[in-house]
Amino acid sequence: MCSGFETNAVHAGYAAGEHAHAGVPPIYMSAAFDMESAARGDALSAGAEDGFSYSRVANPTVDVLERRLAALEGGRSAVAVASGMAAVSFALLCAAEGGGGIIAPKTLYGASVDAMASFFPQFGVHTDFVECINDLAEVESLIGPDTRAVFAESVANPSTEVTDVAGLAELAHRHGVPLIIDNTVPTPYLFRPIRWGADVVVHSTTKGISGHGNTLGGVVVDAGRFDWASPRFPQFTRTETVVSDDRSGVWHSFASRFGADAYIRRLRIKYVRTFGAVESPFNAYLQLLGLETLPVRIRQQTRSAAAVARHLRTVPHVRDVRYSGLALADPDGVDAHQAQLVRRLFPDGVGGVLSFELDGDRAHIERVLDAVRVFTYIPNIGDSRSLIVDPARITHREVPADFRAAAGVTDNLIRLSIGLEDVDDLIADLDQAIQRAYGEP
Ligand SMILES: *Cc1c(COP(=O)(O)O)cnc(C)c1O
């Protein structure tokens, strides 16, 4: 198999000989598949033979994407779903279903905060939120008998604060708890959580992985190392008809049937098959296309983001430029612990998202948003276009005030997602917009 990241981004998970020798992975727009014979139908349905029978469970185009993303993250297997929120929800519920608890920082993505704080409790899954996920003593003090996962984002959005994935993994494992990491912001090109001990990685593939703002998707990648058969996770050791053969009196649990694949199989067979948030073959195709250029795109976006951040530090009316990636080139003003984590875990940078505050009031923010010409006012990240947004009113609107404060989302904050345009044009665009906002010619 392949080994280098760039090689895997183009080739992993695809064997042309299995697909009429097509050079590019084909789009299998087929709801269901011919099972060919009674014997094969029986084997497919029993899970004794891997293959395709119905696209709500698995599809050949989506399968290539799953294999490629598992390879890029250094995982054992993956399940692709219809959006990042489906990936976050399924990954957390699969671990914590049936009365479990999750420990997570207040700085999570807005919809994740809303789900965990006010929606998952309706299903009996609660979350203890910490102010700072890198305060390992605070995290440890919250681990109890019903804790089923520690969940964090590798790089927080919009602050770009990085998470001590290595420290958290060691701590969680000492207590028999898995670490689940949302790795959307840096993408696997800049950071691979499994290498640092994470057990499960989720992405919104809508963002940098697709890279062109033209599709929604999500993925759950399983390292295949965590022991889900422990008594902390009764859902994996309970026998279930769906993985058994009750006619022959052979009973199985997900753990006894699938071993190291118990978690990812349960996620596919219970969550995707039941809630039905499947990735479409066409969207999987777009994500495979995006992945081919992931390394070159992320390299350029990260370089440009650092240049924009350095420039913004010199611009009048701009205060507090937040870009932890500055720790690599220009560490003055980056918190010392953050700088140390960035140098150790993110030697190639933290990606294309950054944020800054303007002095003044709401009117100044609105004027900047209305005056930009190259940046587009779009609530997304990881696009080939450069995007600008005011998080307090848009992306973090549903987030309670104390969570916004913990995430540093003040009313005067502007977030940028740096695209692939000429960086000089991006800097000139911000300069003219800020000058116009303050009535300076
Ligand atoms: C966008 C995003 C999500 C949600 O992804 P969707 O594809 O919009 O559902 C989850 N986590 C992070 C960090 C994100 O940026």
C-alpha cells in the first residue's frame, strides 16, 4: 500500500481493477445492488461476506472515501456520513448512549455546544463542560463511573487555540475512557490525532477536506485500539439480534462479533442505518476530488494565513490577532503553553482560520463586512475562496453567553478563513475595508 500523505491523498482506498479500470473513482448512483445468488444474499445479510446490498448501509463510491480518509488519519476504518454534525452526534452517542457522560470544552463548534448542552440530555446523555480542556487536573476531577468520552477539537474555531491531545489521551486512557477529537480545522494534512493517542477522529468534510464549498459531509475514523468491551460500555457487550443468527441460536454482541471493529460497526449498523444520515455517492466523489489537492491547498492557505495574521498585527484599529500558528514564526504575544503545544504537535501550522478584534462598535464591524471585495461574507471555512464572518451574530448565535465568552467570541470579533487567492490581494482588501470602516480615505 501507499505510505506518504500526498500519495495516499491521491490513491489510497481505490483499486481501478475493481471498477472497470476507471481512472477516477466512479459515482455509483445505485440505491441497491444485485445479490446474485441466494447463497451470496444470505452471506451478505448475515455480514459473513463484505459487499454492497443497500446504499443506506454502504456504497462503493462512499467506501473509497472511507478507506482514503482512514488511511490519511492513520486509522483502522471509517464511516462517512451526510454532514459534520451527523459525524459528531453519532460518534458521541455511540460512546455515551444509555445514560453516559461526556467531558468537553466550552469552546466547541456552536452546533456541537447546542447539541451537547441542551439536546443530548433529552436522550439521557449529559456533558460536563470545562473552561479549559488543557487544564488536565480539571478534566481528571470530572471523570466518574458514567464518563464515556472526552471530546475536544484539535484546533478551536475561531480562537485557533490548540488542544493537548497527547496529554488528554494519556489521562483518559488511565481511566478507561476514550478520547474523541474533532479534527476539522487543521485537516489530517496538518494534524493526525490518532498518532498522539486519540481513539476516534471526526471531521466535517464540508470544510478543508472538500475544500471548495460545494458539498456537505462528515466522517468518523476509528483507530481500532480502544477496549469497548469494558463494563463501562454495556451497549457493546449486550447481545443484539442484528449481529446474531437467532435461527441457529448463535448470539452475539458487537464486541464478541467484531472485536477491534466493534465501535465503527455499531456506528454504521445502529446509527447510520437507523438515523439514515448517509453520505451521497456524488458528495463522496466531490470529497475524493478535494482530497487529491488537500496538501497543496492547505500548505498555501496556512502560509497565507500566517502572512495575513502578521500584517494585521500592524494595522491601526486591529487589536488582539488570534492565530496560534504565529508561535512558529513570530511567537511574541502567543501564550507560552500554546506556543509549546503548537511547536510540538503542529510543526506545519494550524491552518487557514484566524480571527481578530476591532476597536469601535458594531457599526465598524458591519462596515468592514460590507466593504470587503475579495473576501466573501459566508459562514464556512476551508473554502478555496477567502471568507469573512462576525461569529457573535452568525456562527455562535445559538451559543450561551458564557460559552461565547470562553471561546473568546466578543461582539467585535471578525473571523477569516483564508483561501487560495493572491495573499497580497487579501491583505490589500482587508486594509481598504478597515480604512473605509473608520472613514479614512
Ligand atoms: C462545520 C463544523 C462542524 C459541523 O459540520 P457540518 O458539515 O456543517 O455539519 C463540526 N465541527 C466543526 C469544528 C466544524 O467546523
